[in-house]
Amino acid sequence: MPGPHVLLIDDDPLVLRAVRRALRHTRPDWAVVVASTPAEVFVALSTRAADVVVSDVQVGTHDGLALLSELGRRWPDMLRVVFTASEEACGDPEMSAVAHRIVSKETDPRALLATIEDALTARAWISSEELRRIVFGARDLPSAPEIAPKLRMIARDPTARVRDLADVVARDPAVSARVLRIASSVFYGGGRRIKTLEEAVARLGVRTLQALVLDAEIAKRFSVPTASGITAEQLARHSFQVARIALRIGQDVAPELAETAYFAGVVHDVGQLVLADRDPARLAQDRRLAERSGQPLDVVEAERHGNTHATVGAALLHLWSFERSLVEGVADHHRAPSERPAGIDVGTILWMAQAAARSPEEALPEVAVEVAALGWGTRFSLWRDDLTSIA
């Protein structure tokens, strides 16, 4: 099987030669083709579509971003990387809207190689060409969350203050409003209105704050129309239930995984958000078939499409550079422990958290067998009892 086809676009022949030489030296199995004008680009693509295209922001007199957008329209599952001369430009929202990744020319060529390999790994999560087009298509590419990773970084700093966390949240008015609203809710604030972000941070705690911000940042990147058969509120409520149970399970059976399992729970159904936004009719039909047949949604999806919302979510999270153990946990959150390698990982914790989040009437038949095999019978009852305080 031939290696990936990489197309490099730049009007500087020195850059093209240097980058092509570096890629070919490290990955001789890759087919690396260069182009310096849009005309050359389409000639190169007429014989074989590229798996990855890397383009400068400006290609001669042509707009490189517009060119990438057009390539995305014609070849939706083609991975698109912007190669920019400025390190500061890497956060440009206009670039993020058309490119899956952004790399500075100021970095070592190995950084570009790593970026391409990582993007290819993200795409490999999805085998269905149809789903690849849905996830990697050109229409309004969802950019990675920005505030949540900064919060996690600050939270690890023992000298950080509440004010530091509040200042980061304040950069996004929509996220700030959501945090204040939830902090003022009966569940967290006893019905007392929280007026400042510093009060909200103190009321919620750092972990819950990070989770709420992560959820809010992801949610605002997708619309969930009624036609999808689900609401954003339902997905958020379920995700937070699973996250909090996953945290408790992790603390009980694998403390080193507890934090990762918690945040994996927050984002474990992001694939449903993607599908609701990109193909709501399909998601609604899959959900209806699952309800009528009594089969889990992921089983229906796998039978009909070859992939599930779990792998769609994993692909996006990988593209957003979430840690690998979290991505793998999301990809596998519907795989029962008996179907997995021995040992406890994030996916096992998520599977058990989802099982505990179901009511006894909704419980899948295999849950009792899986719980017994792990020797978690008494613990599982306690985890399920935690729903009383979470609901």
C-alpha cells in the first residue's frame, strides 16, 4: 500500500526544496510533491488526490487561505495545514477556519513532520470516507478550545490565584456568562446570584470550573438542531453525570487516571455534537433505530456506517491535540472491559461510568457480568447511588 501523498505549496523554491528534502529523508515512503502556483496545485492533484496539503498563507499574488478553502470544498477529507512565516499568526481565527493545523516556518522541519503525522493519525480513527468528509470537511472547521488548556496549566501552578483563573475565563464573554449562570444555580450557589468570576471560581472549585469551561467552549462550536433528535442540554447533562461518576471510579480503582477520566467524561460524546451539527438527519435516524431495536446507539452506527460517534469524537479530539489516553478512552467508551486488554484504562472507567449512569430499568444485560468479573459489585452500587447527588 503506497504511503501518504503530501502536497507542499509555496512560492519560495528554497523553502519547497528544504521541506521536501527533510520529509523525504525522514519518511521515504511518503510521496512528496511541490507546487508554487494554484495552476500547478490542480495539475498535481489531477493524477492523485493528496492526503495532506501544506500551504503558505500567501502563494505569489494568490491568497493561500482561499486556495486551501477551495481544496477543502473539492476534497473534503484532505487534511489542510497552514505553513506561516510568523509564530504569532498561529492563533489567527481566519487560518483556524480553513486549516486543521497551523505550523510556523520558524520551527524545526521536524515540527512540520510531527504535525503531518499527528493529523494523519487523527484521520485514521475514521475508516468511513463519508464520515471523514463530515468531520474534516471545509465548512467552518471547529477550532480547538483555547481557554480550558490555559486553565489546566494555571491550575497546576501552586502559586496561582483565583484572580488568575478568573482573568482567563473573562477573555470569552459567552463562556463567562455560562460559568456565572451555573455558579448561581440552585445546585452550586444555593440560588444566590454570583456576580463576579472570582466568586464563581471560589464557589465551583477549580476542577468543576475547568470542566464547565471545556464544555462551554466545545458546545459553542457546534449547533444542535431539533432535527438531530437530541438537545445540547441533554448531551451536557449526560456528559457531566458520566464525568463525575468517572472521577469517583477513578479515585477508587485507579487514582492516577481519575483526572483524565473526569475530563474524558466531559467530552466523551463530542462525536454526537459533530454529527448533530454536520448531519442531523443521520444522527436522528440512528437514534430512532437504536430506540426501536433496543440496541445501543454505537451498535446501530457501526452496522450502518462502519464507525460510531465515539471514533468521530476521538478523531476531533486528536486533531485538537488532547492527550492520547483521553482520546483513546473516548474512542473506546462503548467497549466493554471484557473486550479490552487486561488492566484498567480511561476507556474502562468511562464504560463503567456510563453503566452506573443508567437507571436500573435501562441497564444493559452484560453490565452485571462485567461488574462481577472485575470484582466491583459493592463499589458499583455505591457509584450508582452517587447519582442521587449528581442528578
